[in-house]
Amino acid sequence: MGAFAQTSIKGTVKDKNTNKPLESVHITVGQKGTASDAQGTFTLSDLKQGQHTVNVTLVGYKPQRKQIQLTDKEINIEFLLEEEDVFIDEVVVSATRTESKIGDIPGRVEVITPERIAMSSYQSVDEVLASLPGVHTARSFGLFSFRATVSMRGVSAKEQARTLVLLNGVPVNKADGGSVNWNLISTGEIERIEVIKGPGSALYGGNAMGGIINVVTKKPTQKLEGSVSASYGTYSTKGINAKFAGKLNNGFYWAANGLFRNSDGYITQSFAEQQENSYIVKSTFEERVLHFKSGYDGGEKFSAEIDLTLFDDVRTTGEEVFQPLGNTREYDTYQIRSIFKGKVGKVNWNASTFFQREYYKRVSEWMKDDYTWYDVLSLRSDYGVLTSASYSLGRHTLTGGIDVRLGEVDASDVYYTSTDQVDNRGKMDFYGIYLQDEISLFDNKVNVTAGVRYDYARFYDGEFVIQSPSAETAFMYGYQFSGQDPVSWGSFSPRLSAQYKPSNTYRVYASYSRGFRPSVLDDLCRSGRVRGGFKVANPNLTPEYLDNFEVGGDYKPATWIRVAASTFFSKGRDFLYYVSTGETIEMSYGSRPVMIRSNISEVDILGLEAEFTATPVRHLTVFGGYAFASSKISGYTPIDPTDFNLTGKYLTDVPMHSFNAGAFFRHRILNVGVTSRYTGETYINDQNAYDDWVLSNQLPAKFTIDVKLSRELFKRVNLSLNIQNILDKKIYESNLSVGPGRFITLEIKAKI
């Protein structure tokens, strides 16, 4: 009977260098698992007597295992974990769609670790990415921005559609505009962020031209866990967040997370516009997010997860004439995602489904010579299935799969001060099939990755029509279309890369990859107001292509320091870009150009990125990076022979120089994180010409410093102070709207 008696293991997990308790460490014995709490302690109960192996893992630390002999007495055990080189040993999935160590991937892959996330000052997920060289986040109004974009590799800093964003491997870019609602992703749910630079179309098709960002969220590890936090900041910005989760002994887990946040806001318009417009008011926001998740973790044989997100967001944009809230943007969204994966024999498989529907409403009103009021009502839907399967055969790991993504938009601009109704709608289907081979040679000193993907895209049911037109929309008459035949495109996207890594001290790599992207629905079938002017639909757009050649390497001369550098040249063909039609339109802040998306022929992008990370002493980590990008139009085919020739002009919104630097100081009394970011000047318009509104041809450079101070109190309470833009630098948009300046937030979090 003694062999069937049960007992338990108790223990603690600490950092070997600092002796500080480590939280959320995964501890497993056979099929049973748990995680350490804020004090680094854990308990595993109901274990049979006999010999067992205790496995301990935590991202950023070397795994440990210990053999123990369980008797009828409870055992206490302590683990002291050593930090490991995350670059060499961290496992990512998004770079190859298989589990691969970063050091074995012939390309530039970055991981934003849990420590960097915890120590950085930020209000939204996209702001965390700004600490990486060559990654540019456009969120000039901070929390008050109605849209944020993250781009990389010089393909235009305002183009989210060229950078694919995944949430646990599932795409979240919308087919309508390629945009991502970053406010939907809860900052408290992030475990790590994987960033793959350069074209990833050979694996993921469209939207992956500039790179891939995969946000990986946390899974519950304890029977019951959770936290409640409250924050208060500049402009009376208030927030409350509650999270509760649990994991059962049979492998099932669940989680629920809720966020409410709002602000009294500030005036975003320039001083000159305030003098001319008496209807300017503060820009505000109010958002609510509910997130539910449940799943089953049965190890490598089978696991499944399904999650649901509900999002309600209302943002005023700073002008109020007669409507109750003035100009507003409202996003009502729900998302459903499911992920299934497992292993059958030697085959690892993965299948994901997703459905996202966004109800977008925009109220636009202004008083200039007379009063104008119209509403934008838009229904955007995205859904699809992604599959992959991998098989290891000797030195080869073969991966392949089929992806299906469907998107559609049905929208109207309804005018109430005239008779007009402007309708736009369209559908886009994407089908892709891919195959990849990862080859390991000479005891893993040489790694070669070769792959190819074929994508087929189809645009149909597109139209842009004006009902009951008046003078208000007269300039758009010539751009109407409907009843067109479906248009389809197909493309092969190859990839070939190789690296030499004789040891963990250094590695060098070289790669070639091609990016492919059809236009988004917003450019194919919608005319409307955009940042800096007005744009009209162009249903005759063809896909764009980008061939990227890259070499790079990493050097780790000592255990406490790593340096890395990459240089690349990208050749864009049939590049999609906004150009002026030669017409202008009167907007609420003056006369602005009418633009149209066009395939401008060729673009040359030459870039360099370098970075370092060092931990010279136990409690201190310093890091920095520099990026150079020259993005120039090398061959332009004008829409009309009389048009301005853009050959030799630089792409708008791309800074030529940028750098970042920071330091993290960890101590039991106080944790301090400091990050800084410099972004160089960017051209405003396609002709790189002088702008009468900005009084220059470029927006000025930006330099910001952010600070985060945090301390743990009473073991279960964390107090933090975030100061963004501590120097209170002014950040401007192309119409000279200004960012919020210094932003201070105090947050208190209590854990259960």
C-alpha cells in the first residue's frame, strides 16, 4: 500500500546571482505542473511515492532538472537559476512556423523578453516595440491616437499593411486597410514578443513584406491566480484592470480579463488652428475590453485553446459644433480565435481559425463657410484558417501547409447637410500553399533554410458609387466604378538563407527573400479623408513586390555582452504609394491635396542596423541600437505625362537615421528602467516639396526619454510610476497637430 500513498513537493526558485525570488517559473513532474508565485514558492501535491524528475523552466534562464526520491514525508527543494543568452537559446515559432532556437535561424530575429516588458515605460503594446533598432511606431498622440502603426526596414513608417502582426500565431491585420487595432491587445497579457525582420512572404504571404511581429500571451500556471490594478495619470486618465485565471490538474485552464480606461483629454490641434477655429475642444477617449480564454494543455501530443475578445472604444478628435460629442471615432469589435496543435508519430501539426468583425462609426462635422456633417458607417470582417505540419527526417525538417484568409468591407459616408451618400464595398480572398526545408549540417554549425510559397489573391464585388450627389462630392464623380469583373493575382515568394555558427561566440548569415502584397480594400474601393489630405479609390492597382538581400552577424566576446549588426538592400517593384492627382480640397484645417494610391514602379531601400546588450554588473543591463534607412524612388511611371516625376525622391514618413538606448537597474528596493529614442526627420509629401502648412518639406526629428520606477510592497502589491517623454518634447503630425507631451501614470497592482 505504501507505493500508492501520495505526498507533495514544496520549494522555492531564485535567481542564482541576485538571490531574488522568481515568479511564473514552470515546474513539472510528469504530467503535473504548477508555477512559482511572487515569493518564488511552489507546491506540487498528490504525487505518488518513488523516484521523480522535477523540471524547472523560465524564459531567459537555463532550465534545470533534479532527481528526487519521494517518501511518505513532504520534501522541500530549492532551485537557483542562471540567466542564459536569450538570443542563442530562446525558442520562437513565427520565424519558421516550427519551434526553432534563435541561434539556428539564418536571419535577424529579435525577442522582447518578459524583463524588458516589465521594466519599460509604455501604455500600449506597440510602444514596447519602439526599443528595437529599425522598428518605427507611429502613435503621435499616445493613448489618444485612434490608430497606431508599426513598421520596419524602411518600407514607410505609416504602413501597417506591410508588417504582419500575429497574436499567438494568428493574424490580426484587417483586409480593409491592413491596419491593426493595437488597443485590443492587453498589455498585462503579454509573455513575450517575437520580431522577424525582412520579408516573410515565403511563409505567411501578404502583409509580411517588411517583417513579422508575433505577440505571445501568457497561460495560467496555478490553480487560481489573478490581479487587480488601478492607474491614474496626466489629463485625468484613469484605468482599472482585473484578471483571474486558473489551471486544473487535468490540463484544462481558463482566464478572464477586463479593462476600462478613459481620459478627460487635451487639445491636439496646433496653436494656429486654435486661433482660426472656435469649435476646437479636447480630444478624449473611453475604452472597454473583455477577454475570455480557455484551453487544454496535454503536452506535445495535443493542446487546444479558444479565446474571445470584446472591444468597445469611443474617441473624440477635438472638434465639436452641434453633435453631442463632436467628431468621434467608435470601434465596436469582437474576435474569436482557436488554436489546435499536436503530434502524431514524427509529425507536428498546427491548425488555427480566426474571425474578426469590426463595426466602425465616424462622426465628422465642421463649420467653415457653412456647416458640414456626415457619418462614416463601416462593417469590416476578416476570417480564415491557417495550417502547418512539420516532419524531421535526418538533417532535414520539412514544413508545409495551406492558408486561407478572407476579408470584406461594406461602408457608407452618409451626409446630413446635403443629399449625398457615398458607398464603398469590396471583398478580397487570399489562398496560399507553402513548403520549407530547414537543413542542419556539420553538427549544427551550418544551417540552411529554403522555402517557397504560392499565393493567389482575388478582388471582387468592388464598387465606389455616389447616391444623390451634390456639389459636396463633385470632385469624386470621375472616380466612381461598379460592376467590374473580378481581378486576381498570383505570385511565388521564394526564400533562401544560410548561416555559419561554429560556437555560441559568433555567427554570420546571408539571406535572400521576396515579399508579395496585393493592395488593401481601402485603396481599391474607398475614397475618403486621410492624414494630410484626401485620397480616391483606384481599383486598377496591381500587387507590389520586394526582393531583399541581407547579410548579418552576432558576436558575444563574453558572457555579459552581445553585439549584432545587419545590412540589407531591398528592391521594390510596382511599389504602392500615395501620389497627388493635382487636385486640392478644402478641409477643416485648410486646402490639402487629393491623392491616389499608385504602383509607382521601383523603390530602392538600403539599410543598416546595429545593436548591443550588456550586463556589466549583476543588477544592471544596458542596451542600444542604431538604424539607417535610405528609401528612394528609383524609377517612376507617372499617371499622366504631365505629372511631376518622382524619380530620385525619398519615401514619405521614413526616417533616415534613428537610434535607441536604455538601461535597467534591478534591486529589491527599487527597479528603474530608462529608455530613450531618437527618430530623424521625415519627408511630408511625395515630391519632398515645401509644405505651406508645416513651413518645411520635413517633419522635425524627435527625441524622447521614458522612465519607469517600480517596487514590490508586502510581497503581493506592486507600485509603479511611468513617465513618458520626461523632457516634454513636442511631437507633430503633418498638419501640425501635437502629441500629449510629458505623460505621467501611477499604477498600483494587487495579486491574489
